[in-house]
Amino acid sequence: YDRCSPHQRAENRFFRGDYFYYSAMNAGKTTTLLQSAYNYRERGMRVAILTPRLDDRAGSGTVASRIGLQADGIAFDRDADLQRIIEDDIAAHGRLDCVLVDEAQFLGKPQVWQLSEVVDALRIPVLCYGLRTDFRGELFEGSQYLLAWADEMQEIKTICHSGKKATMNVRVDAAGRALQDGPQVEIGGNDRYVSVSRAEFKKVMRGEGSIEPLQAPLPL
């Protein structure tokens, strides 16, 4: 039984696909995800939010933005079958209108393919939000295959301290010095990462100056 109105069914057909919204750090990806989830729910539609278990800054399974918004999600591990998770969720709770994925750069190649099956086989739109590149300017595995396989891609823009568009991420130490070595995945926020333009990225990687990692809190 289809409980959606004709308008909602038309909206679902229009938005059906695999979307990748990418950006540098601190561009508001999670805020945008939570707004999308709210928009669906406001129209009486059910969504599932998936979040990597390794990102537990707000608690495992909790998706939280820097401006204070948050929602419960389904935490998944690196080897989890995301198509099976969605199928099990539908079996337990009924019709699902959209799947949203936070920190999608941490997906493995098989998981990106499984999400494409959610779109193609289950006919449910999937919206993924994540970083494009790491602190060395190299693609994450999840981002690499989302860029290769997603139906549509859109950049969420943010600004470098220089005033230019920020497209790169710099990992810094407590003194603001750019780090060029270390594991690709190291969970952190404003205290560890700064989004910069490509020109600034080149400059700090050459050791020319430092970047203040902590940003002053903003009144809400």
C-alpha cells in the first residue's frame, strides 16, 4: 500500500538516484544532511541515516553538526553490507523514502556499490555527504568510488581564511603546523583540521607559516 500522495510519489521519482555532496572540512555537510532528513520527515516520509561507527565524536550512531543539530542514525562498520542493513530496516519498520549517509568518505568500495544497489534494485534515493580528499590532498576510498559511480555530484562550498574558496584539508598539530605524515583516517574537528584553498595548501605544505586550528565560538 502506497501511503504517499501523488505529489510525494512524483517527488520521489524525480529525486531517485545516488547523490554525492562533497566539500572540504567545516562546510556544513552534516547540517545539510540533517536539513534534508527534516524535509523528508516534514512531508510524512521515512528516512534512514547511516553513519560510520568509527566517527564517535557525538557518540556511536549519533549524527551531529557543529551548530548543534543532531539526529539518531544507524552506525555501521567498515565490513557491513549496507544493502542488507537497509533491507532489514524496511522489513522491521516498513517503507523507506530516502537513505542519507554521513561521513561518506569512510565507505569502502563494496559499500559504495551496495548503496548503488539500494538505488537501482530497491529504488530508494541515496544522499551521501563527505570529504573529497584527505590531509595530503589524496582521495578517500569512499569518495573515489562515489565520484566514479554516483548519478550526480555537487560541491558544498566553504571559505579559506584567505577569502578564496576552500577545497583542501590541512591536518595540524597544537602549534598550527601542517602535518604531512600519519594515518589517512584520524577523527577530529576544528582542533585538528582546517579547510584552505589550493594555493594555501601548497604554502603550508612547503612549511611557509602556520594555521590557527581553533576557531572562536560563534553565538547562535
